[in-house]
Amino acid sequence: MRRPTYPAWLPVDPFIAGLLGTVLLAALLPATGGAATAAGGATDAAVALLFFLYGARLSTREALDGVKHWRLHLSVLACTFAVFPLLGLAARGLVPFALSPQLYTGLLFLCLLPSTIQSSIAFTSIARGNVAAAICAGSFSSLIGVFLTPLLAALLLGGGGGVSADSVLDLVLRLLAPFLAGQLLRRWITGFLTRHKKALGYVDRGSILLVVYTAFSAGMAQGIWHQVTPVRLLELLAVEAVLLAVMLALTSYGARRLGFDRADRVTIVFAGSKKSLASGLPMATVLFGAQAGLTILPLMLFHQMQLMVCAVIAKRWARRDGGPDPDPVSPQGQRRRFTTSTAKAIARKSRYAPSERPRSPARS
């Protein structure tokens, strides 16, 4: 097992401390007015740079292999647009005991959203998963969600709404275009990326911190944290913690049962258990109008929770990657089981009676 790269005297991982510090900074000094506009622009630039670097790091063959990985993409889409909505419908039984009707509407809306892109890819990269497949899975989920989420919301929430073609164009320009640019320029900048690999690795974590600050600042500016009682807020947090835990367990167990290797399992867990705040906020504005303030509170909380929990998981998997694969059905796990069983057999054979033990040659 690899040793942690941070000092042993730190009580928590510096990345987790950075997430907590970013949330605290947004709570005390939220970006408003012109600062919010600047933070939003910086977030867009950071995400574009992130995708440019991913495009430059991945070979064209790896990217095509990610597109062809249809079993993985179907698994992520099934978790995002089938399992999540079913769990959201099951939570209807918690109204009005643990959830108010408006908070439940927000929770169900959360379950209908597409998966994240930048955070799923960043965590997949940190955990040494299949980044190429994560890029394709997140992009497919977002593109399909542009059309499918409003339809599911109209069906399950009884509301209406639509998303213009400009949203699809915006998605292409902000995410896929930088990735393709990185692919095209990869031949000329590969050496630079290799020499500065460690420094560029902070782009993954820095983009997540910037997204957290911008999103949390928007919630503080709208004052949605003062529209719910502390008890109801704790109940909502508990419900969402259970929802996230169930999805993490289902994606991990399901990926193992379907026979995916470790890298693909990492991608399925991180892409299949998340929901996109970047897509959810504008969609909520279209679907709910003036009532969007309290309705997006479940999404805001779930977004912060999934980032912090998945950051812990990604860092643990990254440190554990140097050791043998713990999966018992993998070749490494089978070899380890064989070694263990062989050792036990030798131990049993060593328990001979004194008369049965082979005698050593007599000394001359």
C-alpha cells in the first residue's frame, strides 16, 4: 500500500480540508454581484482548461475505446435515469414526516438530473480509473439529460418546461470543444504536459474547489438556507446521506456482478452516483420559476455531500492502487486465495505425529 503523500501529522486529507475551507469561505464571503460574475467566468474557464488537458493527455485510441464501451455507458445511464428516479419515488413515503412537500419535490427533481461531468472525471482520474470512459459517460448523460430530465419532470412532477437548442450548443462549446482541441494539439504539447505533470494535477482538485465555491455562493446569495428549520434540514441531510450511500453501494456491487474491471468500476461508481448541479440549477429555474429557491436546496446539499464523500473514496482508492486488487474474482485475488489456501494446506500437513514426521539424517 502506498503511503499518503501528505504529512502524517495532518488530521485530515488536505483536499478534504480544502473542500471544507471552501464551503466556509463561501458562507462567510459569498461571491455576489460582479464578484459572482467573475467567479462564474473563472469556473467556466477552469472547466474548459480541465477538458483541454484531458483531451491532450488521452490518446485518440483511448478516447475511441471510451466511446465503444457501451456496457459501461448503459450501466451509468441506467443508474442515473432509472435507479435514481425509482429511489426518489420511494421517498414519497417520507412526506410529511421527514420531508415537506416542497423539499420532496426538490429531492425527486434531484433524482431526475443527469450525472456530473467535471467532478466525476476528476475523481475518476484521482482514483486511477478509466478517464476516457468517464468523459464519454458524463457527456452522454448530460446530452441525454438535456432532453430526458424535463420530460421526466413533466411526467413525475406534473410540471412542464423545456430546454432550448442553445443549451446543447453551450454544452458542446464549453466541454466537448476543449476536449477535441486537446486531442488535436496533443502531438505538440505532450512533452510539456509530461514535464509538468505534477503541477497540472492540481487542476483537477482546483476545478472542484472553484465549482464548490461558486455553487455555494449562489445558494447563500438566494438566502435558501434561511427558509427551512434546523430540524428539517437535519432530516433532509439524513435522507440524502442514505440516498448517496445506497447509490454508491449499488453501483459498486452492480459493477462487480457485471464483471467490469477495476478501472471501469471506478468510473461507474463516480459517474453513476452523482447528480449535476451545473445542469440542475438552470433547469430548476425553467421548471419551477419563482419557487426554485427552496426546491433546489436538496440539490445544493447533495452536491456538497457527494463531492466530499467521493473525494475521500477517490483518495483512498488512489493510495490502495499500488497493492493487489482486493476483488476476489480478479486474477490477483484468485492468486492471493490460492496462496492462502496453499499456506493453510502446508500448515495442516506440518501437524504430523512425532512418529510420522520425516527423520533427519543421523549425524556421522
